Amino acid sequence: MAGWGQVLHLYTQGVEVVNAARAGASSRSFYERGRLAWILENIAPGDLLLISFGHNDMRAEDGRFTAPFSDFQYYMRKYTDGARARGAHPVLVPGVERRVFDAHENMRRSLGVYPQAIRELSRTISVPLIDLHDFTSGWWEQLGAEESKKVFLYLRPGENPNYPEGVEDNSHLRPHGALECARFVARGMYAQGLLLPEYFRNLEAPAPEQEVTWLPDDVFEHLTKSRVSEVAE
């Protein structure tokens, strides 16, 4: 399993990429648990803050749900306004579409109108947008129901020791998918001039999969627990 934020640094050079994503978080829970506060305490003038939510805002459990055109946009503005107040630059990134096909192999838009709510917010408050949702929706449709499994976490029993019984996951990507999504985001930043051209690399071809790395479990756990601060309005 790999995420695009995890590998974004493979498309940049001379800049630091801090991946503060949290599995299972919605725009509400990330804020309420002090994770945005940690970012705003550490962000500096001129930094970019890439903001991508929606998958877990659909969930009713654990206080994560937000309605797309009301409190979802309200919480998203916590991120954009917080960055701007500190001289940083927010960038909105509608998230990766899930792999959901019907019986006739037509792809469904499982994220509903959350991507549209992000696009509307981008226009309303003039924040740059890199439409990863549109890119991935088109990519999954082009690949089709069977080929798209190669991008997601689909493994046969015994294929990988982490999943001895195999796995069929329509939400999370394998390294190849994460690399292509990160390259799309980097190309979007390049095209919109969000960083100078010399800060990019590997834009014409995906970085090698062998360069994808994972944090040791203890380091991951430490970062997860330490990147929390008091909520700042």
C-alpha cells in the first residue's frame, strides 16, 4: 500500500516534502484532533499546503461526517485560511477516485459531490486546484475493471507476506498507482508555477518503484502521535 503524498518527494528536488496525511481522517476529524494545528504551528511563509479530503468525510461513524456544500467546505476553509494567515499558499487537491465498477463494467463515481464541492471552493476563494479526482477517474475508465486492479491493492494469496491470504482493496493504491498520482500532482504544480521549474524532477516518466520506501513502524507511530497540537481557531 502506498499513497501519493508518500512519494511526492521523488518528483521534487531542493525542497522538503512533509507528508502529514493520516489514514482514516476526514476534514473534520483531522482538524478536531489537532493535526491541522500542528501543521499551522510549523508552516512557514512561502510554503505550499496541499489539502486533499473527501473519502472519509462520507463516513457517519466516529464524528467524521461532513455535508459536502456546508460543513465540508467550512472545514476546508480552516486549512486554506490558516495557511494564508501564515503567509503560506494553500492548494486544493480533490482526491483519488475509488475503483468501483458495476456489473456492466461501467465505472461509478463513488466520492459523490465532494470533488465538486472542492472545485466550487477553489473558484470561490481563488485557491489553486490540481484535479487528481478527474485524472484518476479517467485513468480507471481507460484501464477498465480488470486492468485497474493492477494499480490498486489487489494481491493473490501468498503473493505478498504482508497479506498471506491475499487482499482486494478498491481504495488504496500500490506503488505504481501512487507514483503516477504523485507525478500528476507535481506536473500540476509545475504547470501552475507553484514552485520554480528547478525544484522538479522526473516529470516526464514515473520514478522507479524501487525508490518507494516505507517508514519503520516505530518511526511512523512516533510521528503519528507527535504531530498533534492544541486546536487553533
